[in-house]
Amino acid sequence: MDTPSTEPGPLGLILILLALPLVFVGFWSAVCVMLSVVGGWSRLARRFATDQPQPAGAQGSLGAMVGFVSYRGGVLEAGAAPDGLDLRVMTLFRPGHRPLRIPWEQVEVQGEGSFLFGRWTRLRLGGQATLRIDSGLWAQLANRAGR
């Protein structure tokens, strides 16, 4: 009497190989969306999402914190547009993170701090979320905007 084989056939292997990337992309997207909700990015996007092009001279590869979520390793890009502070997340981390353009009158400097080798500026955005950004970069952005 033959025992049934539990190994997948060639079709089963193909289906598994096709499903794994889809599962990974779905999981990755879910984590990105969750971070957006927890940090406050999605709340900001409800009011300040933009389809406008990124302003010239935008600074890429910077790290910052929005709420409790840390965007490290160059995930965040910031720019100074005439009508507001432009924030974008690198494409790989974009699910749940629409580009933002926060009007200057909705950007409030709350103070500065330091940690180890760097200084940061704490901003309140739209009265909804906190952004901690490198103080040198904030000075450049505010200067470009005439602030």
C-alpha cells in the first residue's frame, strides 16, 4: 500500500514561489500603513496631503521623528515651498504616507534639544503632530521660506 506524498508537485512549487513575494509586499505595506497611523502621518495627510511637485532644493536622506515613529536612514525628504513645509517619504516606505505640504502658519516651533552629537528642533504641525528635525536643516528650510 502506497502512502500519499505530502510534497507539493511542480504546480504547487510555482504557486508558492508566486505567493511569497505577494505576501511580503502585503506585509510590508501593512507595516508602513500602521506606522503612518501610529506616528500621526495619516492624520496630517487628511488635512495637508498634496499632489504638487516637490520644491526645488528639497533635502533628501534625512532622519526625523513624527510622533513616536522615527524615520531614520534617509527615509524622509523635506523642502521649503513658498506656501508651506513639504514632507515626503522615500518611495519604498510610501504606503500610507502621502506627500504633505503644511502651510507655514500651521508650523509652530516648540523648542530645541540635543542628543549626543546633534541638535534638533521640535515643530508642531497643524496642531496635530510633532516633528523633530535636525536644527541645521530646519534653519536652512526656514531661511529659504523667509521665516
